[in-house]
Amino acid sequence: MTGSPQRPLLFLDVDGPLIPFGAAPEQYLAHDTGLEPLDADANPLLARLDPEHGPRLAALPCEVVWATTWMADANECIAPRIGLPQLAVVVWPEPSDIDDQDERNGLHWKTRTLVEWAAGRPFVWVDDEITDTDRAWVAAHHPANALLHRVDPRRGLTDHDYAVIESWLRRLF
């Protein structure tokens, strides 16, 4: 008897892909999600979260995992505003000497951890800071397929980004 293969992972950053930034503030729509901020100190950029992202992400043939410095706060602050359930969260290790070397070499500080977390499963990494150095490192150190998809932080995830991600995921099956 053989088990069914695990679905690919989608490692998702928040700032940039889901909360766009970097353009003039008036260029961003404020989305009413029906949820009030938890308190007066809530992040004002949460209004930039487009609730359409939740259903679009949930429809992808993969397991979505938070890969963000928001860590567990993404489940508390982001997921309810876009209609996602609680997701797994990548917990980042404490900085080490290897991080300093990686930074000098141009490798993103998330790259090694995401490859380790994937544990040989195919994955998509959606972030606004991915470089060709990360792509080359993953290709050399990860045995399965991987798509490292850079999102323009000024626009966040767009229809084009979703089309690229979905097409790549569907080719795996």
C-alpha cells in the first residue's frame, strides 16, 4: 500500500506580498474586512490587506505556511482579515555566524531555514526579497522542485503572480 504524496508547500511572506508598501500612501486602497483593529496600537498597514487574497491562496493546490517575521501573529492579525484558517508558521532560528557569512554572499536569511523546513517537499516561496543567489542556493541544496517567486512590494500579489504560482503548482501533478 502506498500513501498519497504530500501537497507542495507555499511559504508566504506578509510585508510586500500581502501588505504592499513603498509607493505613495495614497496609491493604496483601504480594504474593509469587517474586523476592527484589536487596539489603537494596531498596525495601520493592515487596512492594505485585500480580503481577496484568502480565497485565492486557499484555492491553490498546496499547503500555505507563514514564512514571515510576523510569525504566529500572522494567524492572529492577518489570517482572519483575509479569510484564511490558522496556518503552520515557520519559526526562525536565532541569528548565527553562518547568517553573517550568508549575508556577505547575498543569501537571504530565510533561505536555509525554508529548505530545511520543506524537508525535501516541493515548494513555492513568495517574498519581495528573493534574489538569484537564493534561487541558485536552493537549486543546489534542495532535492525537489522549488519556485522562488519575487513579488514587487509596491504592488503586492497580483493576478499575474497568482497565474505564475498556480501554473507552476499544477505542473507538479
